[in-house]
Amino acid sequence: MSIDPTDPRPPSRQIADELREQIVSGALEPGQPLPSESVLVGTYGTSPTTARQAVRLLKEEGLVVSERGRGVFVKKQPPTIHMGSARFSRKTRAEGKAAFEAEIEAQGRRWGQEILGLEDVPAPKWVAEWFGIEPDTTVFVRRRRNWVDDEPTQVADSYYLLETVADTAIRNEDTGPGGSYARLEEKGLRLERFREEIAIRMPSPDETKSLRLSPGIPVAELRRIAFTADGPVEVLTSVVAGDRHVFCYEFPAPE
């Protein structure tokens, strides 16, 4: 193997692309060491600087990780978490499980939640627009981090109008069986539909730390609005690790 001087890609990109193909194909398996810098230099007839640049590209893509004193290894990809629409069913709430909890347990995995904050805050502009209120109007927010198999996978904030959560367990750390949606329906706020918007982006430094993300891993930012017949009753934003989630939906074909 050698660098192709007629290839428009820079040498470091040629090396990175070839190594990536080996990782994707399984020729280099998760946990297996990447060829050392000296091996790459000898294999491709290039300089140490070019070899390091190629490895850096793979690190930025989240395909390999460095272990101090040991070398660079193909990253072990975490098991995928499938997120489907069935988690919002009343059957799930009747069984005493919140939506995310039900989804994870159905996959035979362990679920946990950490409450990061329960507070009255000024409504962000986009939240206020959904509720039809003035920006900075006081609303209630539940901030939390979800865990799967002892790994942080999601940070989420749920916003509610103050009158919606008054005298409900939604203001408590433990919302009770079935979670917040069960408490809303107990109050007579029957949920009729949900809207989800998903954007893929790179994480902020705080998100990288909170979700323990490797370099190069994007996040999916999901905004969900829960509606009754009279309008939105919850506006949620969640950020999930992009290398651990697949969103799965089934819906009838439009007429």
C-alpha cells in the first residue's frame, strides 16, 4: 500500500479513508489496536506527521480512542438504543412506567434517572411560542439526565405552565407510577398527539461532559410537544448521544 500522488485527497485523508474502511468492514474490530505510527509510516511511505494527521481524523470522527501508555484502539461502539413511538401509549402508563423507562426495559436493559433541577424559570422564546405566552413568562421545568446500563445517554428539560403542574407530583422528584404523562391525564388533560422535531449537531462542551462523549460524536437534539385537544401541555427538549440512538416510527401513509 502506498499514497497515490494522482489522488486529489491529501495523503492523511487517503490513509484515514483506508483505515476507516477496515473499521467499517470489521477487518479492524472494536478494541483492536490501530497500526502504530511507525507501522503507518512504513506501510504508506509517508512522514510521521502525515500518519498522526490520519489518526487524528479518525479520532475526530469518533472511530478510535487513545489510551495513555498503550496506543490507539478501534472504539467499542455502545449498544444501540431504539426509541419508538409505542413508549407514549396509555398501556405503558397503566403499567406504571414512564415512556423512556418502558422503552429501555423492553430492550432488556437497565434504566435510571437523575434529577438535575426542579424550578420555576423564565420561558425560553421557543417554549413561549408553543405555549402562546410572552417570552420570560414564568414556567416550571424538570431537568434530568437518563442512564442506560450505567452510561449517561440523554439530558432532558420538560417545560410546563404553572397552572398545569399546580398540586401535582410533576413538581416532585418522583412523579409516581407512569411518570408525568400519567399525572397530566389524572388531572383531566388527556393527551391526544405528540410532535417531535430532531436536529443533528455537534455537542456543546457541557453536553460532551454530561454525556461522556468521545471526540467527534454528534448529538441529536429532540424537541417534543405533547398536545391535548386544547393545545400543548408539555414542551420538552432533550439531547441524546448520536452514537447510541436510533429513532423508530411507524405511521399510516397519508391519503
